[in-house]
Amino acid sequence: MSDSDAPGGRESPGIRTDPDADADAEVQTDADPDPELAHTRSPSSTAEAEAEAEAEAEADIDIDIDFAKVFQALPSPVMLLAPDLTILGANRAYVQISGRGLDELVGRFIFDVFPDSPTEEASGARTLRTSLERLLATGERDTMALQKYDVEVPDRPGVFEERYWSTVNIPVLDADGRVSLIAHRVEEVTALVRAREAADRTPGTQHASLTTLSHEDAMTADLLTRSQELQELNEELRKAHARTHEVAVTLQRAMLPGTALPRHDFAAVRYQPAASFLNVCGDWYDLIDLDEDRLAAAVGDVVGHGLEAAGVMGQLRSALSAAIRATGRPADALTTLAQHAHTVEGALATTAVQAVIDRAAHTVTYSCAGHPPPLLAHPDGTVELLDTATDPPLAASDDTIPRTQATVSYTPGATLVLYTDGLIERRTEDIDQGLHRLTASLKHHHTLPPEPLADAILTDLVPAPRRGPDDDTALVVIRL
């Protein structure tokens, strides 16, 4: 690959100094105030002067970095992969260490170029594929532990040479947050591993075997060997977490109403587990016919994760369902649930919203327990935030005090949306930004029927497919 073929090309920006900069600097020096008077300047004027000087210095620099040359000059071997794991390029260091020319690399599937050794214990390709697939799924850097990955000797098909690598796979994201490129960086540590193995095979001669290595390299060889054991343990932990995650999601889905609601063609529900195991299984939703004219709708969110949160969720959902059937009033139902929450371990700070829709009176009565407010989209496209009746989360205050509720009127054709905070909350921003995003999405799509409206909201609000949501997401859309 020529320099112009590497990422960035000749059009990339870089640094070029202005030959007239020195002359300009001399003129500015003559105009500077007496240094002895510098102490009389106010802090603000000093800061302004420094900012002006910095801006002038930057103005004298024309940025023109040739990233192709930078890429080729990197001392670490780096190969570039497309999301389908096709090789797009490699720098000189990688070409040298791999023993293959660019014509043998570019345009080919990485595991066609570097197949696994036919020996039974070979796992290099499988482990690397797992790392790359994890990166594509999460959009995050994946650092691999010491990896034995034997490489086929060039010009000797079927003959593999034992090699050891320290590998980091780095994602390059596009404007939508999806992985558009993978930088596969490797460092070969074969010599260090062999030196350590030689020392281990010769009892009493460890120090002599390592005398050819520096003290730092000897320590590195030892650490790399130990990292193999850590990698095996890490893989076992990943598998255990995956199994627990699957059980927790299955349990939660079994305790929630089905997402297909043939009796309620005016409603759509969605539930998406979190992408991360650490957050899954605390959200619930519910739809209950109280009588011919009244429908109860609720969503809630248990603090916690995994099987424990799923179990708490099941208890609270059942309790709220019974309470709203018995009382018919959202405030009374949540008051009862809050008192019950004190007896359920893990229920502290659970949030919930309960609404009752009266189709005969064209009203929505609701009460929130520390939960994000429902949204009511009117037929004309205006969106109303139902945030008047909001009280603390469950078991987080004096639950002998009755909770509040509010009633709003609607015109037939309006849409009520209830949701959990996984839909609007992001780690890097204020939750109000997510609420604004949801409001804008509902306003834009409010004329859609419930099913496509639910899909459109998720498309607008849930992060790019590379990650999935950071938290569980429950969504209920009801056409009134």
C-alpha cells in the first residue's frame, strides 16, 4: 500500500509553520508593554492578553498532517479491518512481522490469511474472533490477554510456527456511533514466552536461563505467562455471566404480559433488556381491564440487577396489579404498594407510575412514585407532560402519607406513552435531554398507529445497534 492509500490520505490536515511568523513576533515584541508594569494588570486583562497571544500563535500555524505517513511510521504493527473482518490495510511494521506482503493481506478475510493451526489445542483464531465480535457488538476497545496464535510459515502450506501475541482491538466509530473500522494492533512476545518456558523446564537454572534478558523483560515474560491463566478464568466468567443474564431475562419475560395484545389493538408494548449484564431485569409494564370503560396501565423500575431484581420486580408488579384492581385509584394503589415495599428486600427506591384511562369520561388519572412523567400527545401534535402528581419512590419516605394523583382530559385520537428511564437516560447527559428527545419523537410520529409508533420511538431514542440500551427499557403506547 502506498502512503496515499493509508487512512487519511494526502488530503488530511497536518502542521506547517509560517515562515513570516518570526518577523511578526519581532514586531509584536517591540509593542509589548514594560515588563515592570506587568504586575499592575488585573487577572482578567492578563488572561485576555494570554488568550490573544495564543490565538495569534495558532493563526500562524497551517495544519496539514499527512496521516498516511503517520500510520506507516507507527512502530507498533497495526492492521485495519472492515466490520466484516476484511483486511483493508496494514502498516510497514505489521507487514514485516507477519511475513506477508500487502497483496497477500488487503481484500482478504482475516481468518483466511491467518487460519488456526490444525492441532487440537489451537484456539487462536477462535479467541480473536470472539474479541472482534465483542468489539462490534459493544463499540468498545477490547484488550486481549497473552494469546498463542500459531502462524502458517510463508511458502510452506500446512507448516505452522508457534507465536505469541499481545493484542488490542480498537474501534473507529462513524457519526452514528457504529463501528466503521477496526484497528488491530499486535505486539509479538514469542521470545519472552520461550525464555520463561525454558527457565521453567530447567529446575534450579531459572536465573541463568533468563540472564540473556533484562530484568524488565524477565518480569514481563513471567507476567505474560500468568496472563494466560487469567484469560482462561476471564472466559469462564464471561460464560457464567452470559448464562445468568439469559436466565434473568427469561424469568422477567415470563413474569411480564405478552407483548402481543390481541384484545388491545389500540395498545403496543415493548421491552428491551439492557446490553450490559449489570443493569438487566428491573423493569416491568402492565395493562389491566378494570371494566368495560376503564383500562389500568403501569410501568415500574426496580433498583438492582440480575435475578434478584427480576424477583423483586415480579413481586411488586403482582402487588400493584392487585392494588389497582381493588381500589381503582392510582394514588391509593401506589400508597398500598409503597407500604408493601417495606416488606420486600430489594424494593427500596423502586419507581413506578400508575394510570387509569376512562374512555367514557375521556380522562387519564395518574400518580407517579419517583418515576419519569408520562406523555400525552394530543391529536393536534402538542405533547403534554404529566408531571403534576409526583411523589417519592417506594419505601423512600413516610408511606403513611397518602400519595397524590391528577386527572387530565383528552380528545379521542390522543396517545398516552408510559416508559422507564432506560428509554431517556444516558450516562453522558442530563435526563432532561432524553425527555426532550422523546417529546420531539412523539410529536413527529404521533399520527402513527400504536405498533409502528412504538417502533419509531425506539428507533429515535435507543442507542445505535452497536451497543443497545445501557439500561432495561419498557415502553407502553396507548391510542385513546
